[in-house]
Amino acid sequence: MEVFSRSNPYRGPVKGVVLDWAGTTVDYGCIGPLAAFVEVFRHNWVEVTIEEARAPMGLAREDHLRAMCRAESVARKWEDVHGSPPSETDIGNMVQAVEAHLAYTIAQHADLIPGVIEAVEAFRRQGIRIGSSTGDTSLMMSMLVQAAEENGYRPDCIVCASDVPAGRPFPWMCYQNAINLEVYPMAAMVKIGDTVADIREGLNAGMWTIGLTLTGNELGLSEKEIAAMDPEELRRRLDNIEQRFRNDGVHFVAQGLRDCPAVIRDINELLAGGERP
């Protein structure tokens, strides 16, 4: 096996991509997971906002709940109701409730985002293997994977947060994808997702990263809502999302997965010139 270094950089093409699920390949606007987090707090007599529930999206479910509970506004609401901040026991109970809710509803949000089939076919024509990572557990994902496959999409590799020591932003899911797909080096891989956690995961793994602005969690709107939005307002919001991604070090930004085969070609040119992520 050839050893790549700064003096001998990898100059071949992209050989693998790791795709997120909700907001990237399925569930336009990343609507499915949101209701579970809002509902589990409501079950504990605490009303959280959509923005509070969306902020940590992309993390493993336990980490997502822990991040919500650390947010000053949520902690204050919880303490107003329960007399003290949420404990690890409270978080553990909510994790079980979220997983139960998602296990029941996740397959209802398996509709493919427009352009996904075409993008995946374009990747495969370039000889690119398709991996995936998610903050959901294997049990929760089983029904979503089946429903997505019935709709025409199944990646070559599926790695869940429950399969590795820790979820995003740790790089372990990306590393496991690389092992399962037998792709080397990490510079030959691209992480594509719609959250800051996705971007950090890919950067920590030493991969190229592409952040999606239109179809995912950061904008958080359905196709119908986007169609009804004032174009200038939409442009402003997409620009803000792009800036947040760039502040976190993303390499490229695209509106949706359908735009990514062209971005991969740009990455191939950088690799051919000896550039590394």
C-alpha cells in the first residue's frame, strides 16, 4: 500500500462519500426528528421552541438532548417547572422516549429529496462508493433504511452513532465508513451533510466537506414553504447559513445533493494538483 504524505500527496480522484440522512438524502427540511424532541420536552411539561430543538441537530440523540438541556433558555424553562436543572437521569429518560418516538415515526419521513437518485447515480458512474452516517441508533435506522430502499436509495455502507464509541463531531463514523468501504486515504473521501455537526465530523476525520444550505436542518423548511418565500428573504437566509458553515471551516457549500457531483469534479482537480483537505 502506498503511503501518502506532504511530500507525496494523494493525487487520485474521490473514491468515497459519506452522506447524512435527514435533510441530505431524505426528509426535505429535516422535519422528522424535530417533532420527537419537542414532544419529549412537552411530556415533561416544558415547552421548547423549534429553534431550540433544531440547534444541536446532527449529534447523537443523547448528545442532542444534553446540548438542549445545557442551553440557558431550555435549562431555565426546565428549572421553572421542576425546581432544578435537568439531571443525567432526566436526560436518560428522555433519550428512551425520543428513541421510542423516532422508532415509530422515522419511516414516515423517508421520502427522497429531489435530485438524490440522480446524484447517487452520478457518484457511482465516477466509481465513488456511497457511505452514510447518522445520529440515530441501528434499531431506529432499520425502518428508515428499508423505507428509503423502497423509494430507490440505499448506500453501500450505513454507520450509526450506536456502532462507534461516540457520534458527531467525533470522526469515528467516518473512519468506520472508510474501513467498510475500503477507501484510503481519508483525503479521497468527502463528507456531505446539512448541519454544523456534519461539517465538524468530516473535518475531524481529515475529509473534504460539503455543507448543504437549502434542503436541510439549517433552513428547516419544506419545499412548499420555500416556494412561497420571498426570493430576497430566501437568499438572505441561505447566505447566513453559508457563512455559518464557512465559519466552521467547510470546504464547499451547495444547496442540495443534486449539486454535489459538480463539486466532486472540483475536488478531483484539487487532488490532482496535490491539494489535501
